[in-house]
Amino acid sequence: MNDWDTIAAIATALGESSVGIVRISGPEAIRIVDKVFTGKKRLETVASHTVHYGHIRKFSTGDIIDEGLVLVMRSPRSYTAEDVVEVQCHGGIVAIRRVLETILEAGARLAEPGEFTKRAFLNGRIDLSQAEAVIDVIRAKTDTAMQVALKQVEGSLSQEIRLLRQKLIELLAHIEVTIDYPEHDVEDVTVRRVIQDGEVAIERIQRILHGARHGRILREGLKTVIVGQPNVGKSSLLNRLSRTERAIVTDIPGTTRDILEESVNIRGIPLTILDTAGIRETEDVVEKIGVERSREAIQDADLTVVVLDGSKPLSATDEDLLQIASKRMSIVIVNKADLGSAVSLDQIGQYMPVERIVHTSIKTGIGLENFEDLVEELFLGGQIEQKDATYATNVRHIALLEQAKTQLSEAVQSAQMGMTLDLVAVDVKNAWSTLGEVIGKEVGEDLLDQIFSQFCLGK
Ligand code: GDP
Ligand code: ZN
């Protein structure tokens, strides 16, 4: 165990909850809290993992600041593997800051962002991919994203990577032995094994990377565009979705102010509705930006929603949009059902399978449920619930996995082309160490600092 000082920080999001937690970690954690907390017993005498009620006092004056609960977790059974004390008080910003202040006065140092998690990592409590997943937990926009992130904390990605590395080590051992005892028939066997095992490993990495796409969607939101002729109900749809789901309107830094993205949450799936088409700005998107611009937006999107006015016959523009959207993941909304139906389903059916067509009256709210059902069906499809799914949700992980895949392909190719086993071994070794970087086996201090500085304070 490393011998560090004792750190403290507010561990709950300010202003978001009714209970505030100050977390203290380090060799002096319990003694420091004892200096400012009066309960039935001195905390130094209590058992690990017990909760105590009492008063928190100002260190310098002894005045009572707040009452609260104190949770004591002794090393190594704590988040950081050090002695950890959590002080729960009445969450208001002022109260919790005062509690933190008195703890700092009593001898703790204010933690740097991510320092608790960094300690957990350096003390061997969690590996790097788990630590990074903690960042995702903090940032998770929805419950579903939270679950995936938590799963990573629990180590499903790490486990998969460890398994892969184990296999590569076995393969390397095999190659080394063959190099040391070069008999021709053994070499053939080894070459075949490199090709076989290499391909299996590539396949596994491929699967993780495939899951990564899903992971990105959960983190950044499903890029969604709404297209349709003027007056069909696009803005109304966006308003409905954002009003009922409490949209956050954000400016994207570094872009012009008029590009907005709106986050809405449908059944736990975050949708980022890109208003590049200016749904908010100009009321007649298609006329203003033309079918060509819609085409571009559709190309970039994960999901396209084509809105039609069902009370009117399909126009040529409607058909153009349907044609473009049919090549991508899309849903057709036939709106204004309350005004009767003039549009022919057969006609839409030429472009889009029936199960992707929803009838709505956005004005009255009819049919929106079905739209949400469909979004859920298309993008979750039960896959998220899959117990063994491994998601790489982190850009750094994805880049490393891609790299390892390339290195393995090179090993396989070298083997197929009859290169010497020494050369093959180098590629396998590289892939092994690249995979190690994902779980933090081979990282330098710089990278560590960079990763941990992304954390909120208190984690
Ligand atoms: P946009 O130009 O495609 O964004 O269309 P808007 O959302 O601005 O809607 C145009 C008009 O259609 C507005 O007056 C809406 O109130 C109306 N509208 C939208 N949805 C419906 C609907 O389901 N039924 C009826 N009757 N009117 C609707
Ligand atoms: Zn509009």
C-alpha cells in the first residue's frame, strides 16, 4: 500500500441531491473526522462499515455546523483501498461546503479531480478501464448508459481483454519454444496455430468494436434528423419530444450558434436531434435547404425520421425524401391523422417496410407511444440486456483495440506468407502489449494524469 496524505472532497453533485456527502480517504481519515465530529463513540473505536449519527463542528471554534451520518470503511475494504470516511449532511451548497472546510482545517487536503479513483487504481483496487468507466458513470446521460458504464466498472471489458492477452501469451510461448527447438514439422504446426488463434483473437476484438458503436450511441446520443416538407409537423414533433422529456438545448462549442443539438430521452435511449436542418430556425426546411441538404443530413445520421402530412397525397418531394431515407435506418411518421387520411400506404410501402411506418397526430399526442416503441425496438432490440455484452465506450479503448487488431492481422499475414517466426512473434507481442494498455498494464504517468484529471472532484 502506498503511503499518501489524506484527501477530501465533496462526492455528490452540488445542488442535485438532498443529501451531501464529503468523502475523506487516507491514513488519517478517521482521526481527522474524529476532530470535527461528535457522536456516541469516537470513530477510531468503531468497527468497519458502520454508520454513526452525530454533530459536525467547526474545527477552529467548536460550533456545531450540521448534524449528519458518518460512514467508516477501513482499509482495504473501501473504494480507494485506504481508510475512507464519508460524512453525509444536509446537502445544501452552503452546509456541505462548511463541512468540507472544517475537515480541511482539521488536516485533510482538498483532493484533485479524479484523485480518489486514481488511488483506487494505484492501490490495485480497479484497473484502468474500470477507472475510465467511472468517468462514463459520472457523465452517463440516461439510465441505460449508466448500466452499460456500470457493467464496465464491474469489469466485463477488462475480463475480455485479460482473456485475450492470456491466449496471446500462450501463443507466444508456443512460438518461442518452436524457435528454440527448430524442427520442421513443429514449425508447421506453430504457423497453423498462429493463423488459427490470431484469427480467433481478431474476431473477438471485432466483436468488442462492434459493441463500441452501440456504446458511442449510449454516450453521445443517437444522431437523429427529422426531415419533411414544410408544415408537416417537424417542429411540433421536436417540441413534443423535448417537452415531455425535458430537453437540454446545448450550443456545441466551436460551431456557429445557430447549430443546436437537442437531447431527448426515449425510453432510456438518448437521442441527439441535430437541428442542422434548422427546424427551429426556418419553418420550411425542404424549400430552404433543399432535398440535397437533407440527403447530407441523412447520410450523417444514425436515425432518420421522415415526417409526412397524412391528410394530403404524397408529393414528389415526399417521395424523394422517402427514397433517400429508405437506404438508412429510418422511421416514417404519417402525421395529422386527426385530419383524415389521404396518403396511400401502398405508396409509402414501396420505400419503407410497413413496420417502420407510424401514424400519428402530433397535435393531440396520438401515436407518439408507437413511435417511441419503434425507436426502442430498433435500437435496443433486446441487445442491451444481453448479459455477456462487452462494450468499449471509450475513444482511447477503441483506438487501442483497432491497433491490436491490425497487429494481429500482420502476425497472421506474416505466418501465411512464411515469414520467420521471430517476425511473427514481434507482431503478437505488440498486440499483447497494446491490449495491455487498455487495462493500464503499460501506461506511462502522463497518460494516467490525463485520464484522471477528467474526473469530477470527489470521485
Ligand atoms: P413543420 O413546418 O414541419 O415544422 O411543421 P410544424 O410543426 O410547424 O406544424 C405546422 C402546423 O401543423 C402547425 O400549425 C401545427 O400545429 C400543425 N400540426 C402539427 N401536427 C399536427 C397534427 O397532428 N394535426 C393537426 N391537425 N395539425 C398539426
Ligand atoms: Zn417547423
